[in-house]
Amino acid sequence: MDPYIYPNTNTLINKLNIRDKQQLIDVEAQLLIAEIVDISSITHEIDFQKYESLQMIHHFLFHELYSWAGEFRTVNIFKSEHVLNGLSVAYSDKDHIVSDLKTVFSWSKSKQWKYSNPRLVEDFSTFMTKLWRVHPYREGNTRAVSIFMKLFAEANRLDFNAQLLSQHVGYLRNALVLAAVEEAPEPQYLLNMMTDALDVVDFNKFKPDDEASSNYQVIGQYDVSKYEEKPFETDFDKE
């Protein structure tokens, strides 16, 4: 049995003991908005060169709702993705989360996080993809990584339009899925969004095509504007 959910449900165990999944989603969204507004209060404590920075952010965002906020998951997770014809991204094994994150942050230290770097958008998108592919938490990974990238950009004196990401959640998540897939990745959709978010006009060459235009409604043949969050499966579901 998945230790993170109430028996015979898909609802995550939470501090408010909410058993209805939709109600939990609604409450989580409300709490998250409040925490995002206040997150600047901890930025002075965050060392963005260490993987623990991601833990601090996840804990701050979700500590009012989940006892495991900021703690790495203890189960392996999978999720059927429409843009992958039902397949899942290969997220990090639960036993490799720390080592995988250390590798990602070590890679980050080798890059120049400034506008003078001609590969800034590519590096920024790759960093986000690498972090997201680890998926260290049972829930809240895309939100935690998005906020991390916002704060990381600001710490490096880069302008970053976080509102663009929050307004187009469906596009963002599907773009991350396609960038993170191991076989034949398609990073151009995430590059498209990060080009706009970082306001780097010289990188318009990354605009993939008319279907991935700035309205962020479509990725390839898929309408991502109506994206609905699906629950993760775990090892326990496959027994």
C-alpha cells in the first residue's frame, strides 16, 4: 500500500485530513498562492549551489498541508502522459534521488548564469529539465522546480517572468515531459517558453513553429490548454 495516500483512495494523506481529492486540490492551490507570496522571506537562507535549496523551497510551499514536505519520496513513481502516448517519464529511482540531484547541481556550477552567456536559454532549460526529471517528491515537483528556477534566476540577476509559467501550467508540464523523455527528447517547446520567460529576444530561433506560438495552447498535435492533473502511480500499484 502506498504510504502517502488514504486507504482505498487516490487522496494524499494531509494535515487537514481532507479525504475528498478535489477539495484537497482546491485547498492546496489556495495555500500555495499564499506561500508563493511570502517565499521571499527565506531567499536569504537559500544556497542555490546545493540541492538542499530545493528541499527548503518544497518545505516552505507545502509544510502546512503535508508532513513530508521537503522530504524525498520513499516510493518510485510513474505517470501516464498523453503526449507520450500513455508512457511515463523515467523519473529517478527513489534510492538515487540524492546522487542524481548532486550531479545536477554539480553540472549547474559549471555554467555561466548571465545574459552574456550565448547559451543561457539552453542552459537554463536544461537545468530545469534535469531537476524536474529527478522528481524528488511524492507531489508538488513541477511547482517546486518552477519556484526554484524563479528564485535561482533572481539570485543571478536575471529577469524572469514566473507569471508566464503559472498562467500556462498545461504547456509547461507537457513541455517538461517532452524535454525530459530519454528517447528522442523534444526540448524546443520548453526553450520557447524559457526564451519568453527570460526575455532573451535574440533566441527567437528556438521558436519551434506556429503550433507552439506564444499563446501556449498547443504542443504538436495536442491541445494542452485543458490539461488535467493525473495522480501518480507507485510501485504498490504495480504489485
